Amino acid sequence: MIKSDRTTGITRDYIIITDTTIQVQYSGRKTAIFENQLIARNMSEGGGSGSMVLVDNDTRRVCRLSFTGSDIITVINRIEDVIKALNITL
């Protein structure tokens, strides 16, 4: 995978966990549960959320959306789930 964002620039890594469920705590102590997420090693920092993740640098096919993470991991949405949730077409 390859990703580019304003904070880290271009980063490359691999998916290490597929189809996982995570809980994200937001300010105000509200927690949201996200299913069917992908985990990569840390390839983002603050400001990287929402960046497109490409499967393959040659085809430049968007398949993921960087979502959240920590100093150890990056959580990534499957783009088809994002498109379905937003009820959009490309």
C-alpha cells in the first residue's frame, strides 16, 4: 500500500490485520464501534485521517481510506464501505 498526506508525506506499508472491530473514544467520552477495519503498522500521524490509500502504486487504484491510529498502528477503512455508508457512486 502507498499513502500520501500533509503530515507524513508518502508512506508505504502492508496490512497486518484484516476484518477487525475497533472502539474509538472521542472527546466527551463518547465511544464508537467500527467493524470490518484493516490495520497497518504506523504510517500516519495527526492530520493524516481521510487520506486515500492505494493498493498498488502502478495502477493508483484507491481501495482504502486512512481513518485513525496511534504511534504503533494505522486503522484503515475499506473504500467500498465508505462509499456505501455515504451513499455515493464514483
